[in-house]
Amino acid sequence: CPAYQKRRQYRMRLLKFFSVVFVCFGPQFGSAGTVSKDLKARKVITEFLKVHMKSFEQLIAVDPRKMLNDLEVLSDTSSQVFEGNTLTSEDFNDIQAFNDDLNFRFYLALPENVGDLVDEFITETYRNSRLLCDIATVKIIMDFGKAMGDSTVDDLNTIRAIRDNSEAVGTCMTSLGNFEDILNTTKKTYSSLWGLAGYRKVLDIVSEDPVPFIAFRKSIDVVKRFVTRAKMSWKNLRLLRRVENIIFLTWNISDHENDPKPELCAGFIGVDDAAKVLEDVRSPWFRKEISKGESTKSLEKALEPFGKFAKKLGEFKKSWDEFYGSIMQERSFLDSMQESLYYVEKYTSLDDQVTFLTKASEDYGNIWANSIKKFNVSHLNVFDGHASILSTALGHADKIEYWCHDVRKKYDFITLAHVFKTIGNLDLTESEMKVLREKVNKTKHYDVLSKFLQDFPTFSYMQDGFQDAHDEIVKDGNFSKTMEDYVDAMVNTSANQALESTKKHFDPDYFSMTLQKALLGLLSYDDGVANLIVDNNKNIPAREFLMKSDKKKDIEKLIKELETLEKSVKPFVSKDFETLRQALNTAVNVTGLQGFEYGFRDIMDQMALYGQTIYNGPPLPEESVKFALEHSRKFADLGLDFSSHTGDLLAASLSFDNIREEFNTMFGLNPPVHEKTIKDPWLIVVIISVCIFLLLVIGVLLIYGLTERGRNQYKNLYLFYFGKPEDFEKRWRYSLFMDRKDGRNALLDATREINALNVKKEAKRGAYINVFTEFGNTPLHLSTKQGYPEIVEVLIKNGADRSLLNYQNRTPEQMIPENYQETHPEKVEKYKKIEAIYSKYRNKKFRKRVPEVFPSSSFHIYVEDKADIDLTNSFMAKFKAIVTPTLIPSTTHVIVKTDSDGVLEIDGFEYLTWIMNGVIIVKESWMTDCLKNPKLIEKDSKYLVEKVRFKDVEYDTVTQWSKAMAKGEMPYLFGVYVCIVMKEQKNVFHITSIVNAQGGTMCKDFPEKQHYNIGSHPYLHAHLGPLFIITDGSTDLTLYRNDPDKMYTIFTEKEFVHFLLKREINTDARPNPIPVAKEEEE
């Protein structure tokens, strides 16, 4: 046996794996006793090892030695089951294969009413359904394909026939595309007739070689022998759950997505760095630069425990690496061990299986042990001709279905139908075959149709085969009668009777036999066992029943009553409604054994304790005790006191009148009754009850509203239904930061990734729904153009503006391509769905989702250098969690120093870069007020810088820029291509940052206008040329300044700053603006 042969290898792998586990999770790191509690040793360890802390703690709690010992015990006992075995794995596979084959044959059955099935099969409707396409239409397609692929064919009508039969060809393609729905209507008849052919094969197999069937009894005995050994050997150690937990924890630890973020160990790259701390303190550099010559002995002494800990940590890291490596090597082994334990622990019915296999061997032997000659079925050969033609027809029908499955994987039948339709609409009046072929070849997607036409002859061949066989069956006027005789002949064969008998013995009527065996088994208890039960049973009615001398008579009476009840109830099945009442009345008369409701359960408990409790009588025979225990355990849940159900049966019987009355009322069968209205005081009771219920609900809602979460939720609900635009604007101020994940807008990313689930998630969260991409499209424009109906519907239902214009001056609905049936045949269904969505919601408006509150804990505040130093230090100390010492990509606020009027004086690009990137600019007075009242950190909107002064010119556009960036409005420099022509490019970094943030493009080389479309303009600057040149005046740009096509706009750095701060917008309102770059597309 494979399991026995590999036992040693299995044990060695277990030993290797769990020995590594023990090395890793031994006593040295079971606790952090050697290190101060303040150090949080386990957190340090998990950070250095980069493992999930919770999983690590659970894993070190495992006792590897005990687990290994238990697994070895299981391995030894399992191996004992197969000791002395001479069978090979191939022998066991043969037994399993024959068993599976036998089970399959049990499910095969001869069809009933085979004549009716054949009558349906030969109908024209059935034939057409299995053919899928009309044979004449198939010939037209075949001739067309041959004419297009064979230059020797010169019949022009073979191509023109597609035009003349366009509708029929389209119907054929539709049928092939929907073949499953069509063939499903024929499945029942088709499967039943196939079963007829399959059953004949089974009978032939039994007749030709019954030896395997007869010899299978020996296989049953082999399995019984192993099951008997397993019953005695296996101990239920319940290891599966423990092993599953270890595997889950090791997988979780090795998953780097669970790696902890460095906190305590942020200053150490690895374990070696921690061990070098003491060496650093003793170094000459430390003594010179840090301790300034003073003694470091006290510090060295204080660090000694840390040094020891670091050393142990290094040793542990080596053990951990070995453990982690073993996880990677033994993954498949651990999975197979888990699977084996699952089957060992799941299989708990060995006792029952020994009994079952014993009887199965005996019954099987009685059925199959007789002479081989009796299984002769040669007399069925007279039906072979009819059976063969039926099998031929069914075989071709089967091949047609498989062909459709294969072809559907390769071709889209909607596209094929569209190509045929396009060909049918061509002008095919040419008189030369070559010209006609060339015209058809130029049809869009004809290359796909050409490949399909190469596969189509196979379908035609199988169609012809089915049609010929079907015609032959139809011509035989007695085919139905012949098939009925054929089935009768197979039913009466001895081989069929042997199979039916085997099936019957292997699938008995379990319940009826169980009850009878349980009752009669009570009479087989040994006298000593019966006395033990009587003397110690706490169930008085059960004890009294067992003490009765005529209990056999009572049991036989009960069995007879049950058999009588079964016979009495059968006539009531499928009878009228009132007749069922009699069945219930008959059942009331069977009272059972009173007081013996769960007597077997009490007996089982007693016999299980035998030998463990005091018993004064003589020792009982072991066989008798064992029989009583197994018998009572098997029937512990079998209740025998039916008298307790008498009331339920009588109540059910009496309720028949009420049920009948309800049905009569429902279907209007009662005579009309003149109704009278009677004032009912219960109306007042109902009203009072409803009022009390409403008060309770209101009370619960009020209490919930007192919580912080409740207040936020109620406020959001109020804003959703009654909120004013300014309420939404207050929250949208932070959309630039709220809607970003990993530095990118999450809603736009979800739309580009065609992730409808994430789009819905972001929309419901309150993300600003009308944000523009850097290419001048909103998510609704983009999803409509690309054909994503699910995303389109989500956006519209969450308030997306359907009237917004994109960079092409188109609304979202206008992004649906014209003539998409021809230009995008693969997306026809998607665009139809999108058109239906716009039509459905055309006159319906949807509220915008309420944005989430941006908490002050998510602020990232930077204070510029010009601010008061003492004030800055105090502010940073007070709000250190949200203040950063340097500018970072996620900075939300910059605090600046302004003049007495609140105007920010700027002299270059640094401040401008902050403004253009959407950072919120706040006055220095915010720090002062927040130190006095920390709650004012939430009121940043009262301290916004609104004006900026550059070169003595004031602009009030700071908050306009902040709002535009927060809501992702149309990029200010969309369609602008910027080139810097300077000898010294000091501000190139700032200019690049601004241009990229505002949707423009930085040119690597000087932009020559021949690469761009003449007459184009930036979308928001229709009066300017799209090619911006920023110069220091040292280069002569007269040629470009006087460009007759007005393609260039020349700025100095100062002029470019003024241009941005003005924020003047002159939208290109032309119906179809010319794109700047040639072949520009998102």
C-alpha cells in the first residue's frame, strides 16, 4: 500500500518541520522576561521579522512536541491497517474504478413510455430544433464559402444568394448563437433515448464478461478487512482543527501584506544594527562628538540588557529564517497532510460500515454466484438494426451540439450576422467574379467570417448525417412499436434482473426496516443486561415496560399496527382534500409504547457506564453488554411513544374545516353574506399600540442621535434631502485630499479600471462626482465613450451632471459613437444598454451624495519659514500629530505670513506652486487663535488667504484656485504645450509642477507648428495660441511672435505668473474644437 510504503518518509518530514517549529517557538521567546516590559519585546521581534503580530503570538502558543507526538501516533496506527497487505495501488484503483462504474450503472435506467419518446423524436419540429439551421440555408452558406475561397468557381449567383436570402442567413446565425436555449427544449427526449443505447451496452458487458461482477465480492471482503482493522486502530485525536490553525497562521505570517509598519524599530534597518548600538557608544567618534570626553560607563551599563536582547534576537532571526524556508518548501506537504486528516476525522461510521459490508458481501454473492450462462443476451441482436440507426441519429445530434460549443469560443455570432448583413447590402451587380470577390473581401470583419466559413463544412456534414438517419426512422412506420418490444426484451433479461437486484440490496428502504429491527432487538437482550437496565434505569415508564412479562406481545402489536397504518394511508394518497382527514384519524389509533419516548437513549447511557459504576450482580457476558450498547446507540434518537402526538393529530384533523373555509372564501365558493359593520373597541387598542410603538422608535432614534456617530449620520441625512449648495461647498473644499488614494483620484481610477464596484463605493462615499480627468473628460463622459453601462448607471444615479461639456463641447450622452453598429460591432449590446439608461433617466434628477467630513486629524500642515519662530514652535508642539516640518506630497495646509490687510506678498514661483497644486493657504493668525482655543483647528475656513500681491498687482483668485483644484474642474492649461527658452532655467522645477498640475504638457524639444493642428487653441483660452514659449528675452523669437497662424504665445516668467494669477477663462465654444496635437485622444 502506498501509505504503508511511505510511512518512514512521512514521519521524517513531520519531524523535520516540527523540529524547526520547536527551535523557533521554544521557551526562549515564549515571554519577554529578560527584557523590560516597557520595551514591548514581542512587538520589537515582529517588526524585525516583518511578520503579523497577532498570528505570531498565536503560533508561539503551539506545543510542537505534543503535535508531533500525536501525528506520529496517527501515522503508526494508520500504517497498522495495511500491514501484511499484498495489494498494490493499482489494485486499489481498480476496486475504486469498478465501484464507481457499478454506481454509474445503477443510475442508468430504461426509459418508460419509449413509444411516446420516439413519436416525439420523429416530428418535424423536433428535427428542426436539433438541426438548428434550415438545410437549404446551410447549402447557400456552403456555396458562398466555396465561391469565395475557390478561384475556379465562376457562378456569380453563389455570392448574390447571400443578398437574396439575407433574412434566412441571419436567422441561422442567431440560432447558432442561441443553440443552448433551442436544444434545451429537446433535452428530455434526447437524454432518455441515449439512456436506451447506454443500457444495452451495460447488458452486453455483463453478458460478454460477467467475471468482474462475480469477482467483486472478493473486493468487498478486502475492503471489509481493512475497515475492521481501521475500526480497531484509529484513535480520534482531533488534530485537524489544530493543524488547520497552524497552516493558516504560517500562511498569514508569510503574507507580506500583513507586515507591520516600523515603529519601535524604525531606526534600525536590520537585527545587526540593533546589536551594534553598544559598539557605537564605545566608539571614539561618540566620545568626541557626543559625550565630549565624559565617561560613558553608566550608559554602557544601561544598554547591556538591550545588547543581550539584540544578540538573542540575532540568533532567533537565524532560526526564524530556517522556519520560514521550511514553510516555503513544505507547502504542498502541509496541504496534503491537512487533506488526509480531514478524511480520517470526518469518517466516524466504521462500526456501521463493517455491518454494512458484511451483509453486502453476502447479498452480492447470492445474486452473482450462479452460472455465467444465464447472462446471455444474444436474443437482443434482432433489434440491432433499429437500435443502430437510432444511435447514429443521436450521435450526429450530439456532434452538432459539441461543434456549436467549440465554435462559440472562437467566433461572435452577432458579428458574423452583421458581416453577412453588410454583404447582403452591397451592390453585387458586377459581372466579373474577381471584382465581386474583391468587393466582398473589403467588407469590415470579413477576415473573421472567412475563418468561420472554413469550419462550417463540418456542421453541414453532421447535419446531413442526422437528417439521413432521421428520415430512415420516419420511413419505418413501426419504429415506435419495435422500440417498445426492445425495451421489454431488455427488462426480462437475467442480466438486467441481476443489476436491479444488486441495486435494490445496496439501497434498501432504510426507515421501515430500522423501526422493526429496533423493536425486535429489545427482545434479544441478555437477561442479566435486562435486569441491569431495570434496576438502574431512572426512566420509570421505560423500566416498567421492560419488567413486563408480555412485552413481546406489545411489540408485535405495535409492529402490526404500523403495518396496518401504512396500508390504510396508501389509499388516501392523491385523493380529495376531505379524504386526508381520515388518514389522520387512522394514525391517532397508533399509540406506541407509552413512556418509551427515548428509552433507547437511557439504555445507551447505562450500558456506556457499565464497569464504571457500582453493580452488585454477577459479571455480565461481554458480548451481551456490547450488543445492548451498540443496539441502543444506533436507535438512541428513535421515539416510540406516539401517544404524545395524539393531540397534534386531532388538532390537525379539526383544522380541516377552517382550512376548507379559508379556501372557499379565497376562491369565492361561499354563498354571499350580508355584512354588518360593528363598532369594535379593538380599533382603539390598535391605535394606542401603534402610538406607543412609534414613541419607542422615536425614543431610540433620539438616544442614537446623542452619540457622535448618530449626530453625523443624521446631519448627513439632513444635508442629503435639505442641504443648501453652500453646505456641500464647505465639504467639497477638501475633495482634493478626501478623494485621493496613493496620490490619485480614486473615482477616476475606478472608472478607468472598469471597476463598477469601486465606482459605486466611491460615489456613495461622497466623492466629487463631476471631477475632470487631465484630458478634459468627467467619469460619465469616459464611461459612456468606452461603453461601460454599469458604471454609467451608477454615476447617473449618484448625481453626475449629464449637461456638463467636455473638451470637445459634448455632453456625456453625445459620447456614444455614431454608427457604432458598424464602427464597434463588439460593443453593440453595451451601447444599446447605455442609450436605454439615458432614455430611462432623461426626466429624472438625482441628488448628489453628501461628502464625508474631512477630520482635522487628517490635516498635514506646513508652516513657512517667514512665520514667527516662537509661535511656530508652540503650534508644532501643541499639534505635533498634524504638523510636518517639511513640505510633503500630502500637505493640505500651508500657513503663511501676510500683511495687516491679509494679503500675501509673493515674489516668484514657490508660493505660486502651492496655490496651483490646490494646497489651502492659511493666515498666520490661525496659529495664534488655535493655541488659545484648540477647537478652532476645525475652523480653517475663517483664516483663508484670499488675496495675493505680485509685483504691486493684487489678485483675489487664491480661493478660486483652491476650489477649482478641490473639485477637479477642467484643467486650466488643458491643450497648452509649454517650452522654456532660457539660458538659466532656475524655475524649471516649479514651472513643470504647475503645468503638469493644470493639465498642460512640457515639451522636451522646441514645438514646431507642423506637428500641431493649425487653428487650434487651448480649450479655456480660445484667444491664445496653444504653444506657450517662456523666455528670458535672450533669444530672438520674432519669427514665432509674428507667426501668421497665431500658434505661439510668448511669455516672460513674470508675464506667465501674472497670466496664472489672473485666472481669466475664454472657453473655445466651437461645436467641435480642433485638437491641438495631431491624433490627440484620451
